[in-house]
Amino acid sequence: MVLHHTDQTVISYRFADVCQAHTLRYPNPFSPHVISSDIIERGWDSEGKIFKTSRLVLKRGTLPSWAPRGIVEKSETWVLEQSVLDVFGGEMVVCSRNLDHRIVMEVIERLSIRARGEVCDATTSVQVTSSWGFHLVRKRIEHYGVSRFQRQGKTARLGLDMTIQILQPNSSLREKLLDGERLNYPPVTPSSAVAARLQALRARAKANKQRISALLQRGNSDTEPQHGNEGMSKEEEAELKELETEYGLVSESSHESSSVDTPPSMRRWFWWWRWHLGQSPQPDQTSNVNLDSPRTHTNVSSAGRCS
């Protein structure tokens, strides 16, 4: 199974500014998952109209909570990014794909930027394929890849906008960025929309934990307590974890004890079984077999066999 997703947007900057910023966008505070970015090949074609660039990017990822343990050896992955810039035609096409972990999830992205007057039309498409595990696991991995692509696309746009602003002629950081110097970016805080989403996810996580605790406290009751919110999905749990990691926030669940109090009924059953299993077996008064003798036990087993 292969999942496809396409996004279209308008970038309110000139084509030349967008192409330059896209080339110099790493590092930026909106892409903390990017560890390194190295250009391995760059040059013009024979006619001098097409400029091609090949870049190797090392990215760090996070696994969702539902992912099987040991599904990948390490969280880092190498991504090959190849761009083709048609200066005279006013179009740039960027294709990227991961070079490892391709059995678990292979992600192929394609970005097309076209000049349209003083703005640009950008079309981003992604193809996610998984060959790991059975059908339901592969389907879930592919849906997770698409949802992660949608979330990261928003922060990638913020990083591109910041780079465009730095490259403006009146910016004091323009020359440092063009010279390849490392910039001291201020710490990034979530935007109003992202902060609202983060707050909503944390509220759902707290309500979900309270719901599970209430179910355990009720013991064997057949009636389920009524709550306004449904259970939190695995995709929402992964999104919450990724947002907290991206902005360096401490998970609220880490402040609370991960253990859940055992209901009294479960504790009573536990001690009753422990007492019952610890009792010495009493010999049957109707039988002359001594259960304390290992030899007698063997004879009993032999007597039970079919001749």
C-alpha cells in the first residue's frame, strides 16, 4: 500500500528570494531535527540554463509510542535532496528521499516552486511506503508518515520565511548567513495556533489518563464512567510527543507518577491467591498414596499411563 498527499500554497515573496532562502534554510530554529546538511554536488548543465544541486541531510526523528521496540536501530536517518533550478523558466523542483530505514518507511517528497509575478506557487507532494510487518501495521506506519509530513510542513514554512527575512538587504544578519557563519537564533516559542493545539492535546492526554484511572478504580463493574472526551488516539499521542520534543518542552506526564494505584478489589484477589498457592497440599484421606514422597509421585504418574 502506498499513501500520497499533496499540499498547495502561495509564497508571498519573489522567486529569486525563495530559491536563495531554500538553499540556505539550514540550520534554523524551526528545524531542530536537522543535525547536518552537506552539499555533495553542485553545478550548471552543458547549456548553462539548469543549476543542479545534490545535498545530504542528516535528520533525527522520534518514534511514536505504539511503534514496536527495536523497529529501527537508531533514530537518525540520511536524506538525499536533489534540486533542479531553471533560472530562465522560473521553476525549481526539489526531490528528497530517505536512504535508510526504507523497509520500515520510505518517504519520497517533491517540491515544485513556480514564479508568478511577485509571488510563487508552491506544490508539495509526498509518497509514503512501508514494507514492514503485516498489512495493518504497514497501513498505520504510512498514515503516521503522512501526518508527520503535514505537521512538519508548517514548521518548514516558518523556517523558510525566517531565512527570507534574514536575506533582506536591510537585515544585519544577511552577510553572516551568506558567509556561512553560525547565527545565534533566539529561542523559538510556539505560535498562537501551535500553542493552542499543544494545550488541547495536553488536556486530552490528562482527561484520557483520568478516564483510565477511573476505569481501573471501578474494578469489575460493567458500567463505564461517562466522559465528554473520547480516548486519545495514537496519532494524537505521537503529535503531542513530537511538539513537546520540537519546542524543548517537558512532558506533563513526567511530573506525575507513571504507576496507577491498584484498586482494592485487585489487591484482595492478589493476596488471596498468594495465600492459596502458599498452602501445603493436604493428602486425600481416601487414598493411601503419600504425596510427600517423590517416588510415590512417580508411581502415581506411571499408573495413569495407558498400557
